[in-house]
Amino acid sequence: MNNETSKVALVRCFSYQQEEVEQALAKGLVLLGGFSEIFSAKTTPEATGLPRHKITAESRLVLKPNLLAKTDPDKACTTHPAVFHAVGKVLQEAGYTNLKYGDSPGNPMIKVEKVAEECGIKQAADDLGIPLGDFEHGTQVDFAGRAADHFVLCDEVLAADGIVNVCKMKTHQLERITGAVKNTFGCVFGINKGMSHAQFATAETFAKMIADLNLLVHPVLHVMDGIMAMEGNGPQSGTPTPMNVLLLSTDPVALDAVFCHLVNLKPELVPTNVSGMEQGVGNFAEIEVLTEEGSLTPEEAGAKYGNKKFNVQRSAEFRGALQPVKFLAPFLEKKPIVKKDKCVGCGICVRACPVEGKAVEVRGGKAEYDYSKCIKCYCCQEMCPEEAITVKKSLLARIADRRWRV
């Protein structure tokens, strides 16, 4: 796949009005050649991944939205129900009626159905008659990957003939962005996601694991909701900002790379892109962006449709160049910080922390950190429902970003 040109459809869409979303999605599917072309595309190297059959009208397809947490759709944290509804509807109208949906939310203590209801996804699914799949049970699957040797996958993922990945355009404190590649993490069952953060603690090792996961589950289509994106303190506590696009592709790495170009971020700085390309998930070197106005390069698409001021981490993160001054490393790391005025002491950050012995505790009604234990996975920040945790750089790190250019 790495030596082929990957195609990403980009269609403008300016609201979540249902008819407008459906029309935009239909245009994107036409640009990719329609479902017959999409479902015949090679999505993973031979001899890797779960056994999948050729997609037919009888195939069991699972719609996999982003259901990170119980939030209002207007917060741009989860896949908008209008986009989910549009994907389900066009599949049904094309004859693919054996559909289910689901995700494994960030908080394993909350039922998937409750999260889906809060996010509006359940109502959209009910309207289409699409039942919730089994995301409440998991089964271990051995896999000889670059980083992982097994995954505990939700049982519905194992039962599916294909996954349709309906992801969200957002920032992410560990990987810079979360899009198509990262959204497959919701195929991992419950508490095992937190354990993965502890086992694969750095952005690079975590990205290698995510690439392994993509090779294992290899979704057949990726649709990104970028109509209203999230910038800044994502993936839950950031700021909604309009990007006014839907992106579609069979290549998740290429899709995420186009996302990067739209927000003025170098794709090679995103670990999930790098590992995804190195491990054969997809390609960000050769991409053709298909639009209604014609084909564009990713750079041209970024210049025409992007937002250069989008709030995302663009610095090179000091890789390599600071080896002579390793003693400065603790002063250059980002770390989670509690906004005491917003913290309500709910303890969700404590439950989200994957570290044995916990790096965060609630004391006196407020969350407090033991940074000697913190592995900088930012699960606490990701799951905080009150937007009370942010990720902060030290003054030295901010100076390094501007002056050292590493």
C-alpha cells in the first residue's frame, strides 16, 4: 500500500442539517467510486488481520463512531449523530442492511448505550433500525505485531465482516491529533484500553500499537466528521471550531494526513501517521485529494480549505536534538495540570489513570498529582468531564519551542 497513491475525498459541508450532510456524503462516495469500488479496495496486506469476507449485501457491517464520553454533540467531542445517520442511511439505501453499531467508551464503568444516548447516536441508530452490537464483552486475539502480541477486542468487532470507521476531527494531547487511525482504539474492550496506555506509555510506542490494531481490524471505509472539529485541549475538553468538511478514504493514514494539511501540521510529526506508514497500514507520501472542483495535492487542499490558525501542537517536540542535555528532560516535559476552580472531585481522572498505585488522587475535594508516578499518557485529561485538566508546558519548554527549533 505504501507505494500506491491513496485517494481521499474531501467534500464541503457547512452545517449538520441532515439533508446537507447526506448530500455531502453521497458526493464523497461518488468521488471514491461508490461502494462497489470502495469495498473491493485492498485495506490490509495479505496474511495479516482478522479473517474478513468479501463485502456483499448480506455482510455484517459495524458502524464505529467516536463515543469517547457522555457529551452533547455540539461540544465536537464525539461523532455527530447527523453524520452517523447519513452513513447508516446511504449504506441501507445501497442494500447493506445487516448493520450494527458501537464503540468502547473511554470510561469502562459506563454502558455503551448510555454514552450513545447522551451523544445522540442511539437516537440516530434507532431511527434507522440499527441495533447496538456487543461492545460489552471482549475476547483475546493473539497478533504478532510490531508492538503488541495480542488484543482484547469487543465481540462485535470479531463477529463483523467489516468495520465502517466514522471518526471525528480532533486534537489529542499524546498523538497531536486523533482521527481515523486512532479511532480504531474503540475496538479494544473496556479496561484493556487503560492497560494499553500503561504498557505503551510514549506517543511512539502507543502509535506502534495502534498501527498493529489497524492491521488486525482493518476497517473497510473511513468517514471523518470535520464539519465542526475540536482544537486546543482535545480530545474532550477542547474548543469546537468549524472546518466544514467531510473526509472519506479506504486509507486511514492518508485521511489523517489530509486532516494535518488542513490544520497546517506536518503529517510526519504525528506518530500514528509515521507508524501507520512504516507498518503498512497506509500512506501519507502519495495522496490524491478528490474534490468536486477536481484533484488536488494535500498541500493545495490545505491552502484552499484549511485553517492555518487551528490550535494544534506543531513543535518538533525536542526529538534527538536534546541528547547532550538529558538532565533538562524533566523540565521540558508536558504534564497534566488541575484547574482547581473547575475540579468537582468526581474521581473520573483517578479511575482513568492506568498506573498501578495511581498518579492522581482526590484530596480535599480536588484532584492532585504525584508526578513521580505520572507516565504522561493524559488519560485523565482525556476523560475529565468538567474540562478541569489541561496539559501544560514549562517555561523552558515553551522557550525551546520558539528558539531551539528541535
